[in-house]
Amino acid sequence: MAGVDASRFQEVKEPPPLEYGDATYWTLRYKEKSTEPFDWYLKWEQLKETLTPWLSAESEVLMLGCGTSLIPEQMVSEGLASSIVCVDQCAELIEALSEKYKDKEEAFHFEALDAAQLPVTDWAERFDVVMDKAMLDAILSGRQGRPKAEEVLKAALAVLKPSGRYVCISHARLGQRLPLLHSVADGDQWEVSTIPRPLDAAPEPKKGAKAPKGGPDPSAMQVSAVASAEDHVYYVYCCQKPSLPDPVEGVEGEAGSAEGSGSAASSATGEEAPAE
């Protein structure tokens, strides 16, 4: 029997696994789950205490990488926002959400946009709060994550009103995330808080199983004796955009007198005054 010519066969390489930083991952995910509510990291009941002081009934909020989170709906229902713009790069998801909330158009608006390419000219200084839960983490997990994350942060700050807040909920510790954040906004503009990570829910008990007498339920999640509470947290990074400076008395009068002396200045220096 003649030997097999290996050159006749082409090696088939498996494609690299998709990462959270890949747009294709999210397109495929939401094709199957475009209407299934899901909140990354934390739900509203766990975030409410931290976020409420930064919100009001008049707040205009931008939710970056909204996914199928229920948090926008819950904020509006509790009177902590007047309107929320939800942005996601997955067009199929945005179409499904627009249909779902079509009877609540006054409160919710959906845009299929890359968070790094917000319409900063049209939305300049529009929002009281820009919120990002896990989106920046997803971007940084992908290729070229750092440059894109910087673009996202700059765009987010550009659409904030003076004194508005950008809020980032992240799994990343201070040493991982603050260098990036400080590269975009001064360190004294940032404040950091933490929220304990919730334990996963216990599995449903088997049919007919009896509850144990005394002591913890062995089927429920328990905190390890060696676990550190300080490490088992999510981080809330909040940047408050500087407010506009108060007008200084007398500035207009001084400017006016300077403009009035333009002809004298031109003759003294030998240069013509700028044309209007």
C-alpha cells in the first residue's frame, strides 16, 4: 500500500475564541438573548444606595453599553431620572429594546453607537450622569483595549454637564484602573467606593429533599473562612466634571475699556488692531 502524501492535506486551525472586547461576541450573544434581562456584576438593589445621591427626578442619564440591563427602567420608576439614553454597539439589540419600550419614548431613547464614537458635538454637556457598568472592563479585555478605553472616557466626559458625574462600575482594583482614569481626568476629580460582591444564589433543592435541622444549609453558598471581605468587592469609580467658574465682577468693563483703546495701542506698537 502506498504511503499517504501528507502535503495533500491542509491543517485546519480553529478560530481564536471571541473575547468580551470583540463586537462579534456581543452581536452573537444578543441575537439569542436580545430580550432576556441580565445585569452584569450588580443589580439595582445593590447599586441604589451608592448611586441615589448623584441622581434626581430631573436627571438626564446616558447608559453606555446598556445591554439588557433593567437598571434604566428601575431608575425611572423610582423617580431618579427624567430620561435615559441607552447606547450599545449591537444594532439588533437596540432594535429589540426600541420595540420593547416603544410606549415609553419620553423616558427612554436607544441608539446603536460605539461608546468611543458618541456624537459629542450634538450631545455636548447634555447629561447629568454617564453610567458604565462592566463596559470599560470588556473593552480593556480586547485587543487595542487601552486606546479605545481612553477614547470612551474622553467622549463620556465631553457629554457631561459641568458638575456632572461619570460612574464606572468595575471589577478592577485601584492599581489596575486608576492609572487609566487619571490619564484622562485629574486625580482629585475621582472618588472610589466599593460594593460587596453578592454570593451566587443557592441551587434549587431536590424535590422531596428535607431541610437540614440546625446549622447552615449545605446547598447554599457560604463565605470561606479565609476569604477577605476587602477583596470580594466591585469598585465604583466616579469622576465629577469641574463646574463652570463663577463670573468675575468687572471683567466685562475691563474688556470693554481694552477694546476701546485698540486704536491707541496700535499707534503705540506700530501694529494694526485685529479686524472684526
